[in-house]
Amino acid sequence: MKILVCDKTESEAIERMRAAGLTVDTRFDISPEELPEVLPAYDGMVVRSRTKVRQPLLEVCPNLKVIVRGGVGLDTIDVEFARSKGIAVMNTPLASSDSVAELTIGYMLALARSIFQATSTMKAEKWEKKAFEGDEIGGKTLGLIGVGNIGKAVASRAAALGMKVIAYDPYVKALNGIKLVANLDELLEQADYISLHLPKTKESAGMIGKAEFGKMKSGVRIVNCARGGIINEEALFEALSSGKVAGAALDVYAEEPPSDWKLLKLPNVIGSPHIGAATKEAQGRVAAEVADKLIEFSKTIK
């Protein structure tokens, strides 16, 4: 099998695939314009967030048999069309769960204690001790929207910090140690912190908007390390500006990078450039899982 690795992948995993008999080429900087010219010669491809695999590209790649996305979401790939063409589509759902969960917990602590804002004043040589009375997260209710692998990892860490964890996920019927609520409104009404851990789909796009913010507690804090576009950013801006939402921490955005930065410039917003899975440990696990899946898949090809 000939494999094209389109996005940065750990060298150890690439060498392991080659040792297993796969022909692996790396083009970490390949552009969308180059892909239709290059990809038809390959049986498989490895992508991360950067490379988008849409129908027009797939239509010109008759030899393509497998796409492996190093990461959790598959929203960068036209999955249904690929599978309709007989192309296997895989991801690495477990590899980065702990890293994303740790970032989520870190963000909740940062919001509760205004860590970013306090640091900024210290760098400006200001001693504003009385301005930063915070809150403990212990005893607060964390509402998880989505309880897949990452949501469960967040729940266990939050519980260890003394939080009460509730969750809404229409695809999950029962969970140990987590109270599942019957509907989204129930979660919105109870939660002191809300954290999103679900893919962006037709059903979830824009699911948190003006009406949903109206049902939340005043002073709620929101963390999104899932996907941009699930929260209506204009509605979030209004809720943050009015004080309905006390603070938000965002790792993902409807447009990446944003063309309008007004949300990030609010004093009660902290953010990062989609780094949830960007740890050495997660990157190593992602690459290893990519290699595992491709080596196993190659055994099914005659």
C-alpha cells in the first residue's frame, strides 16, 4: 500500500509503517491545490485538522482505499461520500482524550480564579489583590454536553475536585457516577459550569444560542474544547457582555483562525488556538494509533 501523510505525524510511527511493508511518503505542507494532482497515486492518506478531504478531491482519487484522521472529529472529511465510494474512514478517538480533558479542567480553574487576568496585571507591574476574589469549583455543578471518551475523562477529574457532575447526551442511556439529565434544558438550568464534548453535526451546529443562554443560571461559566460552531458566537458575545455568562474559555471557533476577534477581546474570555490535543503524549499516542490502524488495514488488502 502507498500512503500519503498530509499532516505532521511522529517519525517513529512513520518508520513503523515502513517496517511493516507500507510505502509511506510525507508531505506535511501539501496544499489543497496540489492534492488532486498528487493523491490519485496513493491507496491511503493520513490527515489531521489542517487537511480537508471533500467530495471533489475524492472524486479524482479512484485508487484511494482508506483515510485515517489523526484525531477525534471527522468533520474535515466528507465521510458519507467516502464510504459510498468504498473508502474506509477511521480516526483515533482515544489517543487525545486525556489531553483535552486536562485542558478543560485547567480552563475551569482559570475562569474560577481569573488566573489570566491576574497574570496580565502583574506583567503590567500592578498589584491589584482586591480585584481578584474568585470562586472554588468544589461543590459547583458541572454540566457536560456530550459524554463520549473526553466527556468521561473530564467527569472523573471534575468529581475528584469535588464537583457535582451532570450530563446530557441523547446517545447515552446510562453511566456510572454521572447523573444523566432528561433534556438539555434541565442541564442548562442547573449547571454552574458548562463544558461541551460533542462533534459538530447538522444536529449540534448552533445548538447553544440566545434561547439557551436565557435558560442558564446568571454567572454561569462555559468551556468549549470540542468544535467551533456548536455555540452561536454572536449570542455568546451578547451573554458575556451582559454578564449573564460570567466567563468563557474557548479552544475552538466557528472560523479558524477567526476573522473577527471581538469575542476574544472581551475581558471575561480566555482562549487558545485549538490546542486541546497538542501535548507530546497525545501526539505520540495519535501517531501510534494511526500506524496501528493502517498496518492492520493493509493486511486486508490483497
